[in-house]
Amino acid sequence: MINEKDLYGIKHYRYGEAYYGSSGTMRFRVASDPLKIKDEDEPKLVAEVWYTPLCYEKTPKEDMTLKEFSFDEEGFKEAVTWLNEMLEA
């Protein structure tokens, strides 16, 4: 199970850094879109999952499942819930 405390808090993603993790055979990435947020941007939080042993850069995009969330605490909690749903699938 992936817990909110296992990931960086929502404020971290404003600084242009993604979080990469894994649980069992599922790999995942959580990041803002755009990755580097400017004041005029309306960012989204993006979570991606894949089930290959390859890293993010080596995994074909068609092998990944992506979902967007609002860039706020509620969206962050929804992303964690979705990651756990994908883990159970």
C-alpha cells in the first residue's frame, strides 16, 4: 500500500522534481505538469504507472497509464488513492 507520507507533499512538486517509486511489480511517477511551474501556469498533478521492470525513461509511453489531478491537497490525496487502486488491479 502507498501512503501519503511515502510521497513528497504537494508543495514539493512546485520545484520541478518528480517522485519515482514502486510497490511490488508496479512502478510509478508523480509530478506536476508543467514540471517547472511559473506563476502564470495552472499546473496539474500527474500520476503515471507501469508494470515493467524498466525505468521511466526506458518504458514506452503506450505501456504507461496516466491520470491527471488538481494541483492541491485534494488532488494529491486522490492521486494516492488512484495509485493504490492501480496497485490492486
